[in-house]
Amino acid sequence: MIRGLWGIPYASLLYLVIYWLGDLTLNEYQIIAIIFYSLVLLDIVYNYIKWKKDEKEI
């Protein structure tokens, strides 16, 4: 779960770099942000489910 939480600042930093260096429209920036944060959220959910499964086996 910690790895997923570490993804938030990295996704934010990468988004800011793309924002500063890129020449995209507002809709494209919003789509990129949604993709980044969806990936981080999916990683957190995956790790939580895996953790719960491991706890049940013990």
C-alpha cells in the first residue's frame, strides 16, 4: 500500500513536467491527469486486495 501512496507525488510531478513542457489543450491535460491518478488508485486497490488475501491465508 505504501508503494501506491508513493505514486501520488510521482504522478503529480510527472503531470507538472508535462504541463510545463507540453503544448496540449485543457481536455488533454485532464485526460492525462485522470489516467495518472486512475493508475495510482488501481495500484492502491490491487495492493489492498492482495494484502487482505494474504492476511486471510495466515
